[in-house]
Amino acid sequence: MSVGPAPVRPAVDGLAAWFDGPVRLRDPDRGDRLLAAMALSRVAASQGEPLTPTLLTDWQKLVLV
């Protein structure tokens, strides 16, 4: 069995930095919604939830409110 390299932790979370920086400057509420949706998506991924249309719809509703 081959074992690959260990995952690398980035020094900066680029997506969160984008949402919290330039996106928030243009529209603070949108920045908050995108960060919330990103957090929910990461929780679902960490728990191994299947990517379903319902899950995607819930995230999209959060972003587009």
C-alpha cells in the first residue's frame, strides 16, 4: 500500500480571505453570506455528507438571500 504525502495546511485560507476582503468591501452582507455558506460546506465535507441537490440548494439560498 502506497502512502502519499501528508496534507499541507495553507498559511492563508484564500477563499475566506477573498470573501472577507474584496467581497466584503463591495457588499458586507454578501461577504457574510458567502462565509456562512463556505463554513456550512466545510462542516458537511468534514462529516462526509454526500453532496446532494438539497444540500447545494440550501447553500445557494443562504448566499442569494
